Amino acid sequence: MWRKIRVITGLTLIGLGVIGVFVPLVPSVPFFIAGVALAGPDHPVVRRLREWLKQWRHRKGKSG
């Protein structure tokens, strides 16, 4: 039961982090960090987010 609560809270915080990317008054990085810490690094959503960030950094490094 606690695992489900942690995952739901973590995914909610990740969602707030995504909103924070587009809304200047909401900080995004603290929400992402807390969300990943709560959801766990092996959760499928966190894994997809990490893969997307790796690809984004790789593309950004080539264009710069």
C-alpha cells in the first residue's frame, strides 16, 4: 500500500515539474527530483523520462 502511495505522489510531483517547465512561477527541478525519488528509478515512467533526457542531451550536444 505504501508503495502505491509513493508512486502516485511521485508521479504527481513529476507532473507538477512538467507544468513548472511551462509556467514560470512554478519551480520544475525540485518537483522532478522529489518525484523521481518517490516513484523510484525503476518505475516505467521514470525510465522513459530518463531515456528522453539522455536523447535530448545527446541532440543538444551535437547542435551546440
